[in-house]
Amino acid sequence: MARANKKQVVKILQPLDIAILTGLYEYRALSTEQIMRRYELSRWYTYKKLRILRNSRLISTHPISGYLVNQNRQGSYHRISETGISCLREQGVPVERRADQLRINVRHLPFLLSTNDVMIDLEAYGWHMEDSRSVKAKFELNRGANVQGMLKSPRGTDYLFYMFLHGVGMKNLMKVSKELMDVSNPNYILFAKSAASYKTIVEHLSTNTSVIVQCQSLKVFPYTFAKYYLRHFEDEQKVMRFLEDFEVYDLSFKTDFKDTRKKIYDGLERIVRHEGEEKYLVNLLDTDLVKIYNVRHYRKEMYELDGRKVLLVTTSMTRPMHEQLLGEIHHVDYLEIDSRELIDYLKSIQPVRSI
């Protein structure tokens, strides 16, 4: 008589088991695809490993909904169980929360998975994330605040960040605007998962001077582009090295360069040589609304007194929006970089560390 098949279970926790359980504890939820990418596993082995962890009651698995547009089957996401947390504790991993405290509201799940997707791409490049619960406690925000967390760049800059899905309601955008006013943090990143949401956010916030003037940076990114841009270009010195291929040369840090300006204009600190002229460089690859505000305030009479145009770095994808925001300013030149070529360049950059 044939022996009935027994379910495979974890007999001894392996380092990969501990790593996956720790990731599920820290991120609260990860999709199958995210686990496969984060731990560099084959699809077959990912499914096998998750099945064994599930059979051992270390994790639970649930269907995803509301994450992908116009797609009924959206895969599964995974959470650590109370048994899994107990195993981590036995392994000496510092854990404070219970499994029920890590539970995710169904409406919040798409935002959390989108946030985790960004972080999985960035963590290999030296970025770190503080989750929304910690951020809300730190800034004394209520539990219903929209902030998704805080990103710390490899250079040590903290960015509070927000995630906008494929539709942006004006009521929600007004709520975020109020949060930006209430929190005394100078740097923000807003991720937009569709062209429509990107356009809506930029148009609304670009006219909200009371928000902009209290920020050091207020960057609005198309979601996919952000994951490539932030790997490398959050450091403006790396942007400058990239722009040398377009015959843009930084003069601001040349030891033999003497700037005879009588006035310093907000946001116009970097001087470059481009097409035989000295110009102020403004990198708008990040659609920083603070930079746009500063360019708007470099008025015609200031330009005529100073003599330097503004060279704006943009892409074929974002240039129409940037031109719309800056209107009829004639002392602005655009350096347009092909979006696809830029992403290919950023894709080619290797991580600074491995996970």
C-alpha cells in the first residue's frame, strides 16, 4: 500500500528561513515576487520555500487585491505568524510586536506593497526605511495620517514620503497638503504610480506656496522612474559627472573659478559652462517643486542684472510638465535627456552593497 505524502516542514531553521521571516517582520507584508527579488531566488525555489514555511505555520499567505490595475489575478502576499515571531525571538532576533500588530488593512495593502517594492530596489544601494508607525509616533501624527514612512539616503538625508496610486482624489491630496504643513520636516518625496496622478499632484502642489516655502525639497516622481533615479542620482555630484557627457561642466567647485556676482539667488548655487556660456544649473529630473519655485522667482530684471540663464535638466517624459509650470520665462534653456536612455544608464549601475 502506497504511503501517503507528508507535508514538508522546517526541521531546523536555515539562515534563509531566518532572513525571510525577519523581512516579513520588518516589512509586514511581501509579495511572492518581492521575496523572489529580495533574496535572489528562482521562482521554483521561492514557491517551495514559502510552501514549507507555510506548512510549518511560520507564515500565512493571502490573495492580493487592488495592487495592479485592471488585473484580476494579482498573486499572493505573505505575513509572519505568531509562531514565526517566536522562532525569531529564539534565534536572538530583536522583535517587539505581535503578529496581530503587524496586520494590514485591506485598503492599505496596495500602498504598503508599493512602498516595499521601492525599498527592495533601493536597499541594495545604501538606502534605509523607517516605517509609517515609527514616523507617526516620532512626529506625533494620528494613525490615519497618509505618510508612508521615512527614507534615509546613503548621504544621510531623511525624506518623509507619500505613495499615490493610480487615482488621486482631491480630498486625499488636500489631506496630504495639510500634513506637509503640520510636520516640520524639510525634505519630502512623493511617488505617483500613474501619469495622471503625477500630473494632478504636481499641478496642485506647485501653486501651494505655503507648503513649498517651508520645504528644503519637495520631489514628485513617476513611480517606476524614481526607483532607478534614487539609486544613484540623489547625490548631485553624480548627476554632474553624468552631465559631462552632454558637455555641461561644473564651475562652482573649480579652484580657479571666481564668481563676481553681487547677489546670491535662492536655489541657484551651481554655475556651469554650457554651449560657451555660464549658466545656473537646476536639475529637474526629480521634479522638485522647491527648485521650480526658485526658478520662477529668478525674474527677468534679475536675469538682466546678472546675465546668466538657467539651464534646466529634464527628460522627454517630464519636459511638457516643466514647461507648463515655468510658463513664459525666456531666460531658461532646457537640456532634454531621453527618458529611456537615462533609465538604461541608471539600470547599469551596480549596487554599493549586497543584501
